[in-house]
Amino acid sequence: MPIDTIYRDSQCEWVDVEAPTAEDLKFLHERYEINNLLLEDTLDPNHLPKYEEDGSVKFFLLRESTELERKNLNTISDISTKIGIFILGNTIITIHRMKTRSITETKKQVSATQNETNPQKIALMIALLIMKSFDDESVSLLETMDNIENEIFLKNTNHTTQIRRLYKLKRKSGLNSRVLTISTDAIDKFKLLNLQDSEIVDLKDKHKDVVADFDHLNIQITNLISMFLALSDQKANQVMKVLAIYSVYFLPITFIAGVYGMNFDNMPELRHKNGYFFTLGLMALIVIVTFIYARRKQW
């Protein structure tokens, strides 16, 4: 996508670049005298959030939560995408590798306003919408966790499937929490912009709220995994208990059958007229006594 001028007035110019090429970055370097190292940071898909200054250029690198569903949740690029924000004088330049809700919504807000804006205001709008993307993600993950919890404890669904879903949920929550924690310094640097104190406090509060939400979510998921494993162990113990009780019933019976199945010559019980029936009666008596004993012990 070519370099696009989204907004321009006497006080502000907003230039947006989606999926930048090497030629785009070269143009930005020559046109606005932005350090190439800062521009290259916008190309690294796994770059962490940060803030840098280079002369009159203020550079914010933030990450926005995305709705992309990926099989492997190993890096922060699997759950978020970066947005580079350059502020120099009356110009703001945003660089991102894919369409993002924060940029799209900010465009709508800037187009809808009838008052002149400035680069600092636009940067604040983008940052607030980025925090909202993480807030929406935390709500979505919490709903997913509640559904898994209901399936585990109320519907008793397949355990293998649920533990995989819980693991994936934990990975996503952990990666989001990591991004937000690393973003703290960049969010704090918004105080260097020409913004009202109330606006900066509002942004910091939203960031703290989202961090707290993911911290709570991480704790809840960890507790649910522990409860799930404990429940699985309990069910396994119940199965072993039933098998153990049946073995108690059949062990003495098997012993008797084994003794009289040896067919030695000097076994007078084998020649007894009612020996077969006596043996069956003894086996039945052992089973009844074992059953009564197990019931009294509440096994």
C-alpha cells in the first residue's frame, strides 16, 4: 500500500504507511530525516514496545492485540501486531504491516471531528484504542475460560480436549500480559507530549486496568488448570478404588479355585459327593462377607 496522507490542516499532517517496503522507508528517511535505525525497527515483527527520541523525532513503538488465530503461540507477534508512531513537529507518521482497528477507528474519529487536531492528539487516540484492543481480548479470553469451566464441571466433557484448550488459553493470556508489561515505559512517555494531564492519566489508568485484568485472568486460568488436574486425579482414584474392591472379591475365590485345580492324588475333597457344592457355597460366603465388610467401611 502506498504512503497515504490521512489528514492535513494548518496545524497537523498525518501520514500513514501500511506494509512498508524498503523504498517507502527510504522516502521517509529522505523526506522527514528520520533515523534509518528507527525505521528498521518497524520492520521487525517481534520487536518489543519502546520509546526513543532522536533529535526532534519522538518515536513510539506499540503493539495492538489482533484477532488472528494461530496454532503456535510462541512469540508476541502471534497475538499482536506492532504500530510505529513518529512525531516530529506538526507531522505524525504511523507505520504498520497490516490493517489495525486502532488506525482505522482513529481515521474515522479524525475525519468526523470538525475541530483542528494535532499529532499529539492523534497519537493519544491510537494509544487509547490499542489499550481497548487488549481490553476486548481479555473479555474474550475470560468468556472462553468460563465456557471451559462449565464444560469441565457441569458437562464432564473430554479431558484431553479441555486441557489443550486451557494450555492455549494460558499461552495467549501470558503473551498478552508480557506485551502490556513491557509497554509500561512507552505509555509513561506520553507525558512528554503536549497533552493535558487528565488525558495522560486516563491513558495510564486504562493501561493499568488492562494489566490488572490479564493478571487476574492468569491467576484464574492457573487455578482452573490445578482444579482440572485434581478432578482428573480424583476420577482416576475412583476407578482404582472400584478395581481394588473387585480384586478383593475375586482374590480368595481365585485362590480356592487354584488349590483345587492342582489335581493332586491326595485330595479327599475331590472325591467327596458334595464337594463341588461346598466349594461354591464357600466362595459365595466369602463374597458376601467381603461385601458386608466393604459396606461397613464405606468403601
